[in-house]
Amino acid sequence: QEQLVESGGGLAQPGGSLELSCTASGFSLDYYAIGWFRQAPGKEREDVGCMGSAEGSTYYVDSVKGRFTISRDNAKNTVYLQMKSLKPEDTAVYYCAAYRAGGSYCPAILEYDYWGQGTQVTVSS
């Protein structure tokens, strides 16, 4: 059974760091683009960034550029979202999603094939 499992969420202080993991089972992430999304209470799910299946093809929304970094370890079948300089407005449930595609393509949110269950990130002093 194909599934994605996120981990690493929790409580961080403003200016702090967290690293989220997204591990796939039942399929290989080698040929998948991975997107990270977040949803704050009362708001729609929004993009955070995406890494295409091709190495080096990474995109971020402006609000997280320079603070968040997506990386992957294909040997561990895992993608990471490293978050630094966290702000209270980063508080949300974070989701990873996978879409089978080669190259640098990152799809629209409705096109993703698999979704994780989400992990809560809370930034507060």
C-alpha cells in the first residue's frame, strides 16, 4: 500500500528551527516530485515549496524563501523540509505530497497522487 508519512513537527520558538521528514512506503520517490504544503486554522491549504524528481529543481513560495529548504535522500526514500528562522505565521499543519513526474515539473495541488497525514508545527514563545 502506497503511503507517505510525515514526522518532525512540534513546538518551536520564534527564530527557531524544525526539520520535517516525509517517508514513502510502497513506492519509490526516485521518480516523484514532492511538494510541501501547509494549512493554518481557518485558511486554505497553501504551497510551501516543491522539489522535482530531477536533482536541483526546487521551488519555494516567497514567504519561506531563504528560510526553508527541501532536500531528499533517495536511499532512505525520504524528503525533508528544513525550516529556520521560524515565525508565528508559520504555524500550521504541514503536508507532503508526491506526484509521479520526471525532470523539474511540480504540479498544481490537485494533481498530486499521494498525500501524507500532516504534522503540526506551532511557532510560539
